[in-house]
Amino acid sequence: MQRIYFTALTPEQYIASEAHRQVRADIICPRCGKGRLHGHGTYGRGITGMVGQLRRLLVARFICLVCGHTVSYLPNFAFAYRIVQVATFEAFLDGKIDRVDVQRWQTVLADYRRRMTRFAVVLVRTVGCGFGRAPPADGGAVWPWLKGACGGLESATRLLVAQFRITLFRRYQCHQPAEVS
Ligand SMILES: [Zn+2]
């Protein structure tokens, strides 16, 4: 299972200070709601930095001794399964196309936006008025809606996973709790 972990650090700061070592896991396993979580190493993945350079991020991972599942804590500056950091995509959506990081990843960012637009109907249907602000009638205005309701893309991403178990791009199995058996 994957959780989004709040941090005020940038990817560079997070990596340099080895902040994955400081991650505090949930007290009780968020998947089964029964076991305690124990440290279970890390996994590495890519993340883009401030000027778009590729960096290696270590993500803290824990294991539940009751259900046996692992729970990883992805810092909120990163998207699940996507390499470009959230702040760069936010700048792209805001039209800051002269930024170096945006320019470097423009093709990928355009793809992110296409995916977001394609998924908007499901996203809007899932969240509804759950952010205290009426969602857009069509998919096109998803970003202004999220920005107005959540303040920014990092908090929107974090709240979407925490409250609605969904991302901007799709619904992932790793954000769902255990199936009821
Ligand atoms: Zn568990």
C-alpha cells in the first residue's frame, strides 16, 4: 500500500538530508487496521529536481506483521508512478513555460495533462463537492477547481489520495485498503 507523506522539503533537500529515515509511519497498519508497522527498508525511484535534473529518491517502507503487507510513504512532492515532481507539473499547468524544469519535461508534462483531462470525469464524479467547492461541469477546468479548493497541487494530490483514494491520473490499487473478506 502507498501513503502520501507530508513534507515541506524539496526533493533536493529530502534526498540530501536522507529524510526517508525520519518518516513516521501510521501507528496502526492502514491496510488491515490491526497490526503495527515495522521498518522494512526503502525502495528507490526517480524524481526530477528543481531544474528538471533526474535524481534518485529513496522511499521509506514498512511492513505489517499481521497482514504481511508493506506500506510505503511517498513524499508529497512526488506523484505515484510518475517521474516529474508535482511542483513542475503545477508550473506547467499555470503556464510558466519559460521555467527550465518545465521546458526540459514539456513533452512528458503535456502527456500528464492529457491523462488528467481524460480522467477528469471520474475524478469529479468521485470527489463531487467533497472539497467544499462545486466541481466543474466538464473536465476542462479541473486544475482551477483543485487549486481553489486545495490551494495547490501538492495538497490536492495528498488530499485526493488520503480522502478519496484516487490520483489526478487514475485510481491505483495501492491506495485502496484491504478488500473486505
Ligand atoms: Zn496490516
